[in-house]
Amino acid sequence: MKPVKAMTLRLEPDQAEALETIARVDDLPIVEVVRAAISEHIDARRSDSDFRRNLRDQLERAEQLLDESKPEAKGRNGRKSRA
């Protein structure tokens, strides 16, 4: 199993109070409430068609950037050669 990654979360006072209240009422540690909320958010984004389309677009752009930076794709002056 991968080690747990520690992160810092900065909340507005009203958010922190609401989070503490929810955790107390549900008798759960705050970290468990936060993890559940993050998991729900990730699941919602994964099933969102707009998000998936935007993710594919970003991946395509990153792939194009990598392809353009390959040495064989550039001429002697460092610019992309024209065929």
C-alpha cells in the first residue's frame, strides 16, 4: 500500500466549524469526513462528461507538447522543421 500523503487544508472559519460539527455529530474523525467528501467529489468529476472531455483535451495538448519537444522534430535552430 502507498504511504499516506500529508496535506494542509486552509478553510474559512465557517467551513471549519461546519466540518467539526458534522464530524462530531457523525462521531467520526475530521480526516474521515474530509476523505469521504474528497472521494465523492472525485467520483462525481469522473462521471461528468464535460470534465472528461476537458481532461481528454488537456491530455492531447500535453501529448502534442511532448511530441513537439522531441529532438527529431526540431531543426538545427531549435525550431520545428518544416517538411
